[in-house]
Amino acid sequence: MAETDRQLTRRLEQVIMDLLERRAATASICPSDAAREAYEGDDEGWRALMEPARRAAWRLVAAGEVEVTQAGRPVAETEARGPIRIRRAGR
């Protein structure tokens, strides 16, 4: 059975939280870390998960679980341009 967009987003949300849990409290991750972790192949197919990983991060922001940052500062989804980082909320 194919994974739905909702299932993929939830899986990526869990991967993001798991990755952050395994890192120092002040650490951040890149959406590519989550995409690579979630991808089940050993080729470059993880790149197709980049945008879903970014969407999952923004859902976690809305839930108050994480912050998305640029240059070390929290950024709103409407302001984010280019590379982002994800860290636990309130850091």
C-alpha cells in the first residue's frame, strides 16, 4: 500500500523529533537530515523528501514543538527564504 501524504508528513514529523532527541538540547538539524533518515533507499531518492520534510517542520512549528531558524534566529514560514534549520522550541 502506498504511503499517503498525511502518513508521510506524520512519519517525517516523528523523524524530526527523534533526530532532535538524539542531539544536544541546543542542537539543530537540517531538513535534509530528516529526509535522509526517512528515505529507505541508498541512492539520492531522499531529495524527493526535502519539501515534505520542510512541510513537516512547519507543522511542528504550528504545534509549538520546534522552531525553524535562519542565521540562528527563529523565522516565520512566510519570511523563510533559502536554507533553514530546525531546533526544539524555546531554545
